[in-house]
Amino acid sequence: MHTTAPADQASRLRALVGEIVTAGPQAFTAPLRTESPPAPPAPAGPKAAVIAVASGKGGVGKTNLAVNLAVAFAQRRQRVVLLDADLGLGNADVICGLNPRLNLAHRLSGEARLSDVILDAPAGFRLVPGASGVASMADLPAHRRDDLLRDLVHLESGCDLLILDCGAGIGRSVLTFLAASESALIVTTPEPTAVTDAYALIKCLRAGLAPSDAPTISLVVNQVRDHAEAMSVHARIEQVCSRFLGFSPALAGGIRTDPALPAAVRERTPLLLHAPRSRASEDVRVVANYAMGLCGLTPANAARPKGLVARLLRF
């Protein structure tokens, strides 16, 4: 079966962004598609840092990490938007204790505007809920992904950080979101299948892009006994990446197994709010500190280009 490489998707996105930049804000006053509602003008101002959270395998805690990173950044007085881009199986709203009436499926079908879909989430960040159980969302056609990326260009104008909670695996939509981000956190666990799938995702992403165009890739090792185990898992993946891909991903941090996490999930409350002093919460904050520097939200990295538009135009 023929699939579209991330580089091809990046070309489509570059062309799309080029049209937006050339046409100016008035380009947003026209409908994206004849069946879609018109998008409002994109606000002027600084663009957000864009970071994607993804995993090769499901069930490794990717969405929990994305939600709690959003909480951690919001607690640092950053304006954060979390897009649940796990198309077809989105559940970030469940972790946040929200019951959205509308989600991305309604936006992409033309039934709602993006402003109708976005919600206020715990701790002060904003959430764009994904669709759950909608088969047509699982692998969007190219023009629908373009519509969604265009929405992101608008979203980033009103926040400091845009977090993309991507789906698991190596599908076209996952690789497209990763290719469009500046930084990528790849979540794995010590399980051999999770390690293998994390490397497979990194390999597919790097294979479709020139090294200078690929996002900065870092690893988060979840569900570890201690930080030594996280370092061991990272060393194994780093060794394979160095040998076969010619680069070494950094370790963003390890998150220790903690009974507070499943308890928070049952309570439908983000871990950092449910048990802020738990050891897993401490570990999430370490990853958040790393991501803050990675995304250029610290003085040391203030000059680094940020934002989806900047990212695509750098390709």
C-alpha cells in the first residue's frame, strides 16, 4: 500500500504556510474548505513553542505525560494549549475530568469552529479534545491534516507553548505532527516491545526528513523502578540510534512507578494536582524543566526560533 512520507507532508505544509504568510491575515477570513466554517483572523504577536509527545507503542503513559506537562507549564505561568492529536482514540479530556460536547471530529467535519471546541482545563491550560471511537479520524486524508495544521498556526498565536499529544505508532498523521514540531518527546517503558517500537518510531521519523529538518528528539522512560533503569533504557536506544541513524537522542528524564498515578487516573484528575508531592510528580516536573529549555522558554534559549510557522519555514 502506498503511504505518504513525512517529507512529502512537510512539503504540503510548507506550501500551505507559505500561502498564509504571503496572503497575510486576510487569508484566514475565507473558508478553509467549502464544507468547513471560516477560521477567524490569526492574532499578531509572538509564536508559541511547539512540542510533540508521541510513542511507538500504546499504553506507555504518553497522554498522562502530555496532560501533566501542560499542568506543569501552566503552574509556571505559561499560556499552554494541549491538542489531543491522538486521532480516533483521544482521551486527554478523561484524564482532566472533562466531558466535552464537541471535539476535533466536529471541527474537521465543519460542524464547529475551533473556538467552539477548545476548553478550559485544570490548572489553567486550554485543551482541544480529540475524538474517541470515531474510525474516520484515525487516519485523516491529507487535506484534513492540512486543515488541522492550519488551525494550529492560528492556535499558536495565542499561547506560549503548544503541546501535541500524538497517537501511538508510525501512522501518517503521527509522523506529520512530529515533522511539524520543533521538539519531540518519545515516551517508552523498559518493556522490550516498547523499546523496540520507540526506536521504530524514531527511525521512521528520521528516515523521512533531512537531519537538519528533523525535530529535536528526546526520550522519556516511564514506569521505571529508579533513575538508573531509565538511564539504562536510554543507553540501549541511544546505542542503536548512534550506530544506525547517526545521532544520539537525549534523555529528558525517567518517571518512576508510583501508586499515586493510577489513583489520579481513577479520580480523573491530573497527577500534579492529585498528588503534587508524589515521586512521579517530581519526575514529571524534571521533564517539564528539561522541556522548558528545549522549547526556548528560558533565557538561555530565548533566541531560538519558535513556533509552527518558524519550524516549517526552516525546512
